[in-house]
Amino acid sequence: MFQHMRASALWVLARHGDAYRARGWVQGEWSGRKLIKEQVSAMQQKEFTVTCRGRGLVDITNRIRDWVAETQVKTGLCHVFIHHTSASLILSENADPDVCADLERFMARLVPDGDPLFEHVAEGEDDMPAHIRSVLTRSDLTIPVTGGQLALGTWQGIWLWEHRYQAHQRRITVTVQGS
């Protein structure tokens, strides 16, 4: 089947109208049908840990920004995932530290530690509130990559929000896909 094809590379062909699309940089013909030149979509992944000293927010923007630049992806998506149920990720302002303090005060009012409503207290009075805080926020974020950089707004930063009082090592996976 492929002996009739003259191409510099071939990865995957998929029917696309009268032409065939090939993933990768492809030029050539296949039984008289043209191949459309298309750049391959690359996917790269990295895992790292963040040391949290206890409840509060840790700005992880620069760590992710630097790695996205290393991938050399110019246009695509950056997906950030935290592997824990008592910490979360948020996209928030990174210019004024009062924002972090206000967010923490708001969450303390919304989900107070030691509430007698909670039965799950195996690891302390902050255990179930930490799980609820995590559910109310996010365990993942997706940010566009434009021009080889995270396409964040002027004051936006990526934050790991630790919801437990004790220090923890938190595992983060960052996946970048694009071309």
C-alpha cells in the first residue's frame, strides 16, 4: 500500500475529503492523492514536587513557565495536575499578597476547621475541611501556550493551595501539547 507513496516521512494517515492528512512533516503523493503538509503535535510531560510549609498558597508560575519554554512548543496547551485530595490549584492574582490572605480568610469562613458536622477527622480537625476546600477549587488547570509562553493575563499566576496545617510534599504533573 505504501510503496506508491513518495514522502519524506509518514506517521498517521487519516481520510480528509479527497486528500489525506498526515501527522508529521509530510510531502508527497499516494496513488495520485495529495498529502497535506501538517506539523506534528508534540506532547511532553514533567513531574515535580513542591514543598509546602503548611496551609497557604505557593506561587508555582515561574517553575511551570520555565519548563514550558524548555519544551519549545510555540502554540498549544499546558495542563497542570495535582495528585492530592487536600491541596489544589488556582489561577489568581500574583501581584498583591493581600489577595492570598483574603482568599484564605474567605475559605476559613466558608469551610471552618473543627466543624462538628464532619465525621472524617482521622488526621485532625483540618482533614475534612482540606478535602472540601480541594473539591471547591480545582485539581487541574489548562493554560494556552502562545508564542512559546504561557498565555497568562497581566496579574495572573498559578498557585498551589495547601489546605492542611502540616508541611507536605505535593506532586504536580505538567503536560504540554502543541506544535
